[in-house]
Amino acid sequence: MIAGLVSALMVFGSSMAVAQEPEGDVAAFRRLRAEGLAAARADDLVTASARLAEADERISNHPGLMILRARVAMAMGDPLEALIHYGRYGGAGLVFDVDAEEAITELRTQPDHAAAAQIIADLITDNRAPVGAGALEPLFQLDGTVLAESVVRDIRHGRWLVSQIAGRTIVAVADDGTVSPWLQPHPAVSGVVGLALDEVRGILWATTAPLPPAVHGRSGPAPATALLQIDLDTGRVVRAWPAPADGRDHGLGDLVLLPDGSVVVADGQSGDLYRLAAPDQALSPFVTGVFGSPQGLAVVRNTLFVADYSSGLWRMPLDGGAPVPVALPPDDTLVGIDGLATDGTRLFAIQNGVNPQRVVRLVLYPNHEWVALFTVLAANLPEMEEPTTAIVVDGQLVFVSRSQWNGFDADGAPRQPDLPPAQISRLPLTPEP
């Protein structure tokens, strides 16, 4: 039984971040969760339960942890505690295979708990209902084995620019859907991940990383992950800034242009953020030892928001300082955010690390410390398969709704010769009621 308790825990990140003193929430969560798992494997359920409860206090409503706490509670003979955690999971709008969850099956056979277990099962069923079906609209698609990751709108040239990881390039897409090559060949380019447009200086900032779909079948060593400065008129790579050679794994991904023209880049492997103050300067550390796997970035007035895939949404002053978590309504979770966008006031998150994958709107209190309103805009739709990143254009959220990520195995090989086309979709953004 104990082995089954630990087998389905959600992956919490791909590498350990360097902990600060005092121990930060992400590092503490990882330590406590690991101690809880070790205790469960040793059949010490009392210690396992205590450590997992402490982890829950560090990062609340982590999907994998809620399920694990429910299973441990059932193993300890505490069905009421198990129901609480299954209820929390369902209350967060998430789903799991009810019929395959042995603890739920057992609870539904117990006269004292059958009614509550059935309510939770019904809630999980309700969470599978489509959201946004009448609003989401396909914008254009990319055929072939491309793995689309990011999209920006180049207003000056009247086109979209889309990064491709498997295609190892950036393509231009006209408003009629015509796709044209754009990025010029360069030895620093591998899979192209994040994009950020500096229209004033005519620069497209991009990140490149040797992710498995980008290097599968490629001869010779792959280029190291790097930040690229690309001329917006020509598609020529002007300069590349590699990640620091410090012996750790690095993977530069999402990035954001700050109001002063500097660029902040997220390293999903090391957990750090880097900043490039100007094109003639060096890429320097900006935040270290805090995040597990930072992904989407967005600026609202004087605040930088960071989506940490492993722990949720964080905020910090634009000029630096200690990041702090953004508080959420008690039933919600923002673990598993990939893309983050803003219309200047609200935040829009692409949450692909939960089930169902979804697009959510976050209305913040003026002090940015709390999310006042959490609304799911799209979920459980056939157009959404591994959605990634987003931008706001003319009152619409434009995002990669079908990236093709699920079309590749762990080694980066396509799972089938003809993958469904990558798709970019748009979702109208209406004012708050």
C-alpha cells in the first residue's frame, strides 16, 4: 500500500534550486515533501502525515500534495481527513480518475462516508465540463513537426512571429495565415523558446535551449542555452548571451521587457532569473535561490510577476528585492503556470501543469499582494493541448493553444509521423462584471 501512496505524486520541478538563508518556501516544501515520502516508504505514516502537513503550510493547494495527503490519511484509517483533501482538490477545479483512485472507491463503499465521497466524485465530474467553448477562436495553425512555444505581434510589419522548438527557428505568419521563414541561420540557435519584442529599438529578444525535441536526430553538439538579440527588420541574430558556465544545468525560457528597456530572463533549470540591462552589457543574476522553475513573467505598473511552475505566483519590485508569494483565494491553485500575460491591470495565466489544463484570469487587489478574483476562462476544450504562452493584443488573449509538446517522447522523438498542427488561438477579454 505504501508504494502506491508515493507513485503518482506530481513532478515538482526538474532541478534543485540553491536555498537561501533562511530557508525559503520552495526549498522547505521540497525538503518536507521528501521527508514525508521517505517516512511513507518506511511505513512511518505518523511522521509522513506531519511532514506533508508542514509542506502544505509552505505551498498551499499543491495538487500532487493534496492527493498524497488524502492517500496517507486513508492508510492511517482517517477517512474524514482524506475527504478533506480530496474535497480541496476538487474545490480547486481539478480532476483525477475517480474510478482509478482506490481510496475514493473505498470511501464510496463505507456507509458513513459514501455520501461525501459521492459529492466529491460528482464535483470532479463537473470539473470536466468545457469552459470557454463559445469564446475561443482559432487564429492560425502551423503544419508539420514544429513544437510552437511563444508568439508575439510585430505591429510594424503586420505579422505574427512564432518560436519553434523542434523546428529550431522563428517563423513569420501573415494575417491571412501564410507562414514564411524569418530567423536567419546562426550557430547559437537551437530550439527557440521565449520571445519578447522591443519595438522602440527594433529588437526581438529570444531564448534558445537544447531541449530534447530540438536536438533529437541532430548531428554534433547542440548550442548552449542563450539569450538572443535579433534584428526585427532582417531576422539576423546580432548577439548571443550564454547562460553562466557554473556547473549547473541551465535552460533559459520565458522573458519580459521591462519599462526601462532591460530584459529579465527565467531559467527554468537553475531556478534563477537573469537581467540584461542593455545590449552592450552582460547577462547578470537578478534573483537566485528562490524559485523552483520560473516560467512566465509579466509587468504590472511597478511590479514584476513571476510564475514559478513548482509553487505558484510571486511578485517583486521592478528594481529588485525579495520576491514574495501572491496570496490566492483559499480554494485556488496557481501551481503549473507556463505562460503569463497582462493587459496592464489584470493577469492571464496559461496553466498546463494541472488537470485540466486551463486559461485563468486574475484580478489583483491594488497593492498586488492578493488575487481578488480567480476566473477560469477556458478549459477542457479540444483546441487546448499543452497550451504554453500568451500575449494580449487588441483586447484579446492570443496564445499557443496546441503546442505539440505531448507529441514528443522523453528523448525528443515525435510519437507519430504526422502530428496535429500547432495552433494559435484567441480569446476575447471582457471587462469585469
